Amino acid sequence: MDLPTSSRWSSWKDKTFTSYTSSRKMRTIVLAVVCVIYLGLSLGALSLSRQRIGVGDGEKTEAAISGARLLKRVRRGWLWNQFFLQEEYTGSDYQYIGKLQSDQDHGNGLVKYVLSGEGAGTIFVIDENNGDLHATRRLDREEKAFYILKATVVNKRTGQKLEPETEFTVKLHDINDNEPQFSKDVYTGSVPERSDIGTSVIQVTATDADDSMYGNSAKLVYSISQGHPYFSVDPNTGVIRTALGPGDMDREQREHYQVVIEAKDMAGQRGGLTGTTMVNITLTDVNDNPPRFTQSIYQFRVPESSKSGSPVARISATDRDIGTNAEMYFTIVSGDGMDMFDIFTDRVSQEGVITVSKPLDYEKKPSYTVEIQVQNTQLDPRFMSAGSKDMATVRIAVEDVDEPPLFDKASYLMEVKENAAVGVAVGSVSAMDPDGAHSMVKYSIDRRTDMDHLFNVHPGNGSVFLLKSLDREETAWHNISITATELHNPRQSSHVPAYIRLLDINDNAPTFATLYETFVCEKTKAGQLIQTVSAVDADEPLAGHKFFFSLAPEGTHRSNFTVRDNGDNTAGILTRRASYSRLHQSVYLVPVVITDGDYPMQSSTGTLTVRVCTCDREGNMELCNAEALSSSPGLSTGALIAILLCAIILLMIVVLFTTLKRQRKQEPLIISKEDIRDNVVSYNDEGGGEEDTQAFDIGALRHPEAAAALEETTKQRRDIIPTDTLIYTPHPSRDNGDVCEFINQRVLENDCNPTAPPYDSLATYAYEGTGSVAESLSSLGSASSEAEQDYHYLSDWGPRFRKLADLYGAEDSYFS
């Protein structure tokens, strides 16, 4: 293939220039690109000849390749590589991009151009006849900067590809269609107040979506539109700085600022786009203001009865600073009340709280004056010196109140010997009314602290004395409370503790420290130590205990043992002979006299029981009497007596119960069913002998006419002689058949007779008459033996005998 001629090259340049200069604004750029392409084609003709795309006969292709190798140049089959397209096209027609042209297109209409790749057929279309390339819609470079397409040439008739598929690029030229955007809509920054000029506050950042490599569309410049003259912004970096000096940036005057920052593209030139943001800037506090009292003189009042730690007043101071810079503390620096009052700072309210530190007394000092000082806890040496303090005067008046009596001591310690007599003075207390009136005071003991009434106090002079004898060994200390009360105002009273210690006297004799169980072997040696004893004493001498041991005088004669005082409050019991016989005497009693060394000297005799036992060669006990082997004391005497009394009482109850039961079952003396007399004979009196058995003769009931003759003899008892005259004299009834009248007269006679029974016999008058269904009710015929009597048949006699049935039935069940 021949090298391209000058005419064809000129035609290619015209076409390319026409396609690349469709936009007026891009003509200069297109011209520069064409020149670069032209230079590149001239220098790379040899290398491009190997990549020539086209279809021809084989001989021409080989010749073209051979010629290209010889001449170092190659002919290009395609006359295009990439195209440029301006974004955001606003025209109504399709936007023309360029023209594709192949060497196989001879203008005879047999060639068809085919387009493929990104957006082919939708965004980009090609005229299949002449190769003109168009864009169908407006494109945005910020959405996609370039598109890669492929094109080929085919024969319309055969559909055969005349050229291999070739790739090319459509790039979008940027225009300034995006305004700068800040990363935040609102920024928040802070800077300490009184900062120097140029102190950095915050940096804002904006971005532009336009192409930063093309022109100045994405070159931004920052400026401040609101916030002068307090702040400034660096036009290139967006750093906001303070623009005024320390004296003008005072938080106490103004704390918050709103600054508006603009970012403009096109390097800030006219016609560029602008984005804005707001920056809220706060001046942070520094400790540049000292605290100040709200007034120079304060006056307060406090009752003299206020306790230590009681609040008196609260003093406030103001500080224009905030937070930790406003924290302050108060101190008392001078005045006559420095020792009487304290001041501390309430950390919540930042107030100074004055409190009482010592008891106040209106009668001694009615007012106080103190100087207080306030300052910050943290100082900033740049703004305040160590002398940034404020002073104020506080005057405190003490109010007089009616106070209770005041004891001259907080507590009293008294001592008395334990053998002190009743009425002896133990000590005394003293109290007085601290008020100006100096009321009289009376004393008393709080009996809740002296339940046994061991002590008393004189109501006038406060002297404490004994009411009962004391024993130190029982209670060594007595703690009582003494009350002082104003006579004219009993509600005003005070208490003071009094501690009474009983001084020891030697009033207790020493005794054995424990109960010793001592034994001696039958075969032993004379002078053998069999027991070491010690003593205890309830007394507590100041010099300590000193005990002396000796054998009692009654045991020195013919004694089998001796006592050796060791001199250390112990003693040894020694044998006096070589052998003892358990069968001859199994137990020995050794009386030991124990004497203390105090004054007056006390002594006691303790008896040591020594048992004789059989021992082995080493002296170990093997066998003792039964009484010696028993280690338990057994039951005490009191327990045995109690058990014996319980047994006796139980036996008495059993005997009484048996006696009552037998009396109920005793057979009557008269058991004849025919004799209807009802006699109760009791033999419990040393009366007149056989005459006691003579009861009333009921034959008079059968022969009433004989009653008159026997009247005088039947009125009086045979066993006694009446001393009083009868009050009522009965008259015999003339009606022999009226038995009821006779009975009534006898009953009335006995009711009026002061010498009537009971003595040793009881007469019962009852007569049922003939035809009674109950027959005789006499108990004399109710039982013929000691067998149990059944009274259940009484319930069958009708309602009149129901009560009797209940009584006998209940009695039967009770005794059975």
C-alpha cells in the first residue's frame, strides 16, 4: 500500500478539525490537540504500521508491510482515535461528536459503520452510511467523565467485516457547573477568651465536583462574609482565626458569635460559583475575674444555746467567671471570734457557711466581730495575681436564752470504802444557773440509773451519800446520773454522770482455788508429795495476794500428813509415814489453814480429802474404794427432798381418792326392805355410847295418837341437854290420818330448835303413801352389797326424776 498523499492528508486534517471544533469555546484546545496528534503520527509511523486495521488482498497487505519496513512509515486505516464532547449540552438537536472514516469506504454506499460499547445505541448513535457520531442527550462529566466505544465496518451486502473492531474514547470536557460544598452545614468551634490576634479557632473545608485538572473550575478561595471584625479566614486553607486582641475578646461581654464563610470557585474570579457555611464560635472562660462580696458588712444573730457545728449564716460572693474558674473558698483572717466560729465553702452553692466552733455564753460575751476573705481556688497568673482577694466584715450578736444549770465538771469520780456505813457521804456535785438571774438549783438522782436505791443526793448542796451497805466483791463500780433542776423553771435541767468506785477492804478469807481430788498409794514413802494446792481470794489488795498455808491445830496431833508452804502462794501436802492400808482406813481428812497477808488478816480452814488407793510401781492409781471412784457428785440434798415431797403428795392424793370412792360404796346399816325408815348413822364423835344409835322412832307415824304422850320426850335429844328454851311449842294434830300435817309440824319444830341436828344423827321424814310407782326411795334398801349400783332406771320414771337420774348418773361416772 502506498503512503498517504498530501491531498488525502489535507482532507483528513480538515475533517478532523471540523469534528473537533464544533464547539466555539473549545477551538483553541482542539487545535492544540490536532498538532500534538500530527506530531505523534509523524514520529510513530513505523510502529503504527504494524497495527494498521483494514482488509485488502493478501499481496497488497504484504507489499504495504514490506514498504513500511523499508520506509519506516505506515498508512493508517482508521482516521480517528478519540473524541471530545462538551458536558451539559443544552441544544435541541443531537450533539455532533465527530466522524468515523475507513479506507474501505470508497463512497459507493457498500460500507456500513457499526457502533458498540458503553452507551452505544442509547447515548451515542452513528450514521451507518457516513460514520457521523452523535450524542442523543445531555451528559454530566461529574457523573461519568468518559465512555469507551468500539466501531467496525461491514459490507452491507455480505455482512462481512471489512475492518477489525477498533476501540476509541469519548471524553467529556468540563464546564463550571458545580458550586463548592462544605463538609458540614454548621460548624462549632471555640477559643479561649482574651486570646492573642491570629489564634486558630477552627478549619472549614469545601470541595468542588468540577474537574480540578481543567481550568479554575475547582480552584476555591475562602472568604468571611459575616463575623467581622472579630474573626478572619485564610483564603486558601479555610482556617478561621481571631482578628481582635485580648482586650476585645471578653467572654463576660460577649460569649457567642456566628460567622458565615464563603467558598468561591474560579479562584475567586467573577462568574465563579459560591458555597456558604455557618460557624458558631464560643469564647471559653478563663479565670480573669476575682470573686467579690455582695456587701462589705454582714450582721447576724445566733442563740447562745447553739451547739458546736451549728450553722450561723451563709455568705455569698459573686464571680463573673464560670465553672472551675468560679470556685472559691472562704477563710476567717482576723477578729475576736476566730476561735468561736469557723467557715467552710458549700461546693454546690459556692457560699461561705459560718458555724459555731465553741459553746457560746451571752453572759460572758454578747457579740463577736470577724473579718472573712474570699478568693478563687485556681488562679491564672496571666490575668490575676495572688492578691486577687476580697474582704468583708461579719458581726455576730449572741442571743440570750434560758439555759439549764451547768455543772462545774463534765463527770464526777467518787470513791468510798465498801464497809462504809449507811449515810456516809461519798462525794458532792455542784451546778449553777448560767443565766443572769442565777436561779436556785436542786439536785436529784435519776432513779433509772439507781434502781436499787443505793445512793441519794442532798437536794440543796449536792452531797451524795449512801442509802444501803455496799459490797465491792458484788459490784465494784456504780454509775449514776445526777440531775440539776432550776427551782423556778423545772423544765430547765441538766444531767451529769457520777462514777462511784468501791475501795476494797480485806473482808474475805482465802479458800482453795479448786476442789482437789487427792489420793495416796498404799505403798508410799514418808515425805512423799501427793498434792499441790493453791488459794484464791475475792479481795484485791494493792500489793497483790500473799497466802500462808499450815496444818490446822486439830490435825497436828497424830496427823498422817503434813503441809509445806512453798512461799509462792502454793503449798504441798506430804505423807508422814511410809504405808497406808485401804482396808484399814480408805479416806483421810487433812484440815489446811489458809491465811492472807493483808490487814485485817483473814483465814479459813479448807479440808482436803485424801483417799487411799492401790498403785502400780510407777505410782499410778489402780484401785480405790467405790466412793473414791465416783467422780460425779450425784443428786444434791435439795433435789432428793423435792423428789420425796412429790412422792408423798402423790401418795396422799391416791389415798384420798380411794377413801372417797369407798365411802360412796359403803353398805347401809339397815338393809331391810320392809322397814321404810331412813337413818344415817355417823360414828365420828365420842358421844353417849349406844344412845347415839337410837334414831327417831318412825312408829309414831303409824300411831299418831301416841304422839302426845311422847311429845316431851321426843322434842329433846338424848345425847345433849338443851340449854335454851324452845322458841316454838307444837300442838298435836287431832287428825290421825293426816301424816303430812304431822311431818310438817316436826320439820317446823326442828327449824325453830337451836339445839337441832347436825350433831351425830340426821332424821329424814318422807312418806310416799300407798300406790306409789317409785316404792320406797330409802337408800337403806337400795344396795345389798358393795357392787356398783346402776341408777339408769331413774330416767324411766318420768320428768320429775330426771334431775335425780342426772345427779346419780354423773356421780357414778365420776367415781368410776
